[in-house]
Amino acid sequence: MASQKEIQKDKNTRIIRVGKQKLDHKLIREAAALLRSGELIAFPTETVYGLGANGLREDAVRKIFAVKGRPPDNPLILHVGFKKDILLYGRNISPSVKKLIHAFWPGPLTIIVKKRTKIPDIVTAGLDTLALRMPANSVALALIRAARVPVAAPSANVSGKPSPTTASHVYQDLFGKVEIILDGGKTDVGIESTIIDCTVEPPAILRPGKITRRQIENTIGFVDNYLYNSNDTVDSVPKSPGLKYRHYAPDVQLILVEGDATAVKATIDALIRQYHSQNKRVGILAFFPGSRYTIGKQDTLVNLGLRKQSVSRRLFETLRYFDEQKVDVILAENFPSHDQAIMNRLRKAASEIIVAQA
Ligand code: AMP
Ligand code: MG
């Protein structure tokens, strides 16, 4: 990856602290005016930081793909400031969609509906369907409302890297490429929204997130699960175009070891010995309690524990941390509760998955 110095700097990126409780509305209006006029603004949401552009302007949205190096067939999520906006930009809104909005908006649920023609094709990568979300972060909502346009925004990272959960992660990836980074502190959820496609019957979950399948089924009844795991090849036909790409990956290779606790430990112990014999520094991403591994002082171990909320909040920053520590390889335990959202991110970040045999 290009280092910060090599990145051509054509903007004087400003990081602006906005504070979540007491918002500085003058600063937010300034950012919103730039956003409306076609500039890129990075902003916090409750999931991860977003890279926002005026979702009604093709030229503005085009910049997102250029700055991130995002494949052109990977559609964006359109962020709205009010629940009723779904009627402005989507059509054929079903009773299920209304129930989901009522139950989960504002919040980390992205809903796919049929698209209206006023949304430029570049937002949806030419698809006839549109992904919509109303975020629950006060900075995000104030920005979108002040801009008075829907905001197309993917995560504010270079394509393929772990999503940013702090303003400084955005700065590391997009320094010189965006006008303003609104700094609202560390994001709450830490992983991207759940995506549900409501243009099919039954509706289908395309990406797991904080809002679980069970919560959704309690609201609208049975839904399908079209999850993509790391075995999907690029030429399989993906239900969600972006999900075929490798994601969330640190620069260094990550080996994910799945299986029961004892087998996982034995496999990781053997890998540690193997890498040490090659004079390599290992990073260990652990969840099981206790200090299970014998490591050297050149190595880095992070134990994120068993609580879903704190694991998801710290997962991406931890992947970035291993890169900073310059380890040669990351060895990751599977997350024991088999939480779908967390395991999905780990599998997509992995360059190799080993199933440990007991
Ligand atoms: P990101 O903004 O980086 O979290 O990525 C947005 C995700 O939403 C990508 O994986 C897209 O493939 C998915 N997405 C956006 N719009 C659609 C759509 N119309 N149909 C299916 N998936 C979509
Ligand atoms: Mg992303």
C-alpha cells in the first residue's frame, strides 16, 4: 500500500471535532454546504465512519469510487435524514419495509428497495434496486439534514482495508483526498450495518450486522440468509454485488483458526512455533479467556474477550493495530459464540482459514 507521503495530496484535509452531545451547528452547516456542492465529507455514523457525497449528483458520487479505489460494480448505501425519505427515493415500499423502518430506524439496518429514477445510476452501480439507511448518530443525522440531500456513503477507508472506527483511521487512509473529516469520536457498533434485501420474497439478509436475523424475524417473519463466505469465488453471481470482494483486510496476512477451544489452541501453538522458527513476529487475536499462548516480546497479543458488543467495537481498530505493530502474520481464534456478524468480518479479513481438528 502507498504510504501517506506517496499519496498525492490535492486537498487540505481538515479534521473537525464536533462532539456528539452538544453539536457545533455552525461547523456542521459549513460541512453540509460543501457536501451539497459536490465535495466529499467523511463523517461518523453509529456503525463505522462514512465517506459522503451528494447522492443526487453523479459527479460527486464518482469521486467516492476514485478516492477509495472502489470497484465500479459495488453499489453504495444512500443515507437519509428522515424515515419518510424512503418514499422519495424508493418505490414499491411493502408493509414489511414499513415494519422494519418502524422497528429499527434510525439504526444499523440497511434496506434494499426498488429505486426511483431521480437517483443517479452510479449510486447503485446500474442496479434497479437501492440500499437505504437512516443512521442513528447525531452528527450524521445533523449533517444529512443540513445538506438537504440524501448522502451516498460507503465506509471511509481505502477499498479492501478494515473499515474506520475513528477519525484518525479515516485520516490514515484518505488524507489529502477529502475536504473535511468530522470527528465524532469512536463509533459505537464498530462494524457495518445489517443489509436486508426487501425486493425478494421472502426478504433476504445479504450482510449480517448488529441487528440480528432473529430480531428481523421477530418483526417481519421468516427471512432468507444469502451470506457470502470466503469460499465464494469472484465469478459466482453475488446477491449483493460488493460482497464478492475481499474486505476488511489488514496489510499483513491473517490466518483464522476455527474449531473447538482445545483444537484451536493446539493449532495456534503449532503455528506460533513454526513462525518463531522462521524468526517471524506473530500477532495473536484471541477471544477465549485466560492467557493461553506462550509468546515472545517481539509478538503482539490482543484478547478481545467474549462480549459481542465490545468485540465488534474493537475488531477493526485491532486489525489496524497489528499492522502498526508490524507483525509478520496474524493468528486469529474463531469468535466462540459464532456470532454471524463478527465471524463474517473475520472470514472476509482472512487470507486463510484452518479448521482445527480435535
Ligand atoms: P459499504 O458501504 O462499503 O458498507 O458497502 C455497501 C454494501 O451494500 C456493499 O456490499 C454493496 O454490495 C451493498 N449494496 C448496496 N446497494 C445494493 C443493492 N442495490 N443491492 C445489493 N447490495 C447492495
Ligand atoms: Mg466498506
